[in-house]
Amino acid sequence: MIIDEKLGNDYIIGCECDDFFIVKRLSPSVECPHCGKTELPSAMLTQWTLGHDVAVRVREVSGGAVS
Ligand SMILES: [Zn+2]
């Protein structure tokens, strides 16, 4: 299970069963409504950040250097 996209506070989750669903909040575990598989959001967040959030991290580094 992976975070496919982040829309504001919502996360679009893609499951191995080819189902996609939206979660409003990443609770301690996310459960696929289609196949019932559960996943830890922290692992998905880490993976998503590595792949999609480079620009945000660069900005944070720059901001830290300024202040
Ligand atoms: Zn599923």
C-alpha cells in the first residue's frame, strides 16, 4: 500500500488490490475498504516523502539557513 497523492489534508492511498481510496487523517493504521489489508501510515509517509517531497525539503533547508 502506498500514498499515491496528497490533496491538502487528504491522502489518496493505492492498494495492492488496485483499489484507491481517500483517508482524511492518517490514523495509527490505514485499512483498505476493498480487501481489508492494513498498513502503517508512517512507513507510507516516509516512502512518499522520499519520492515526492524533495522540493519541500529543499525549501525547509533554505529557510533554516536564512533564520
Ligand atoms: Zn486493497
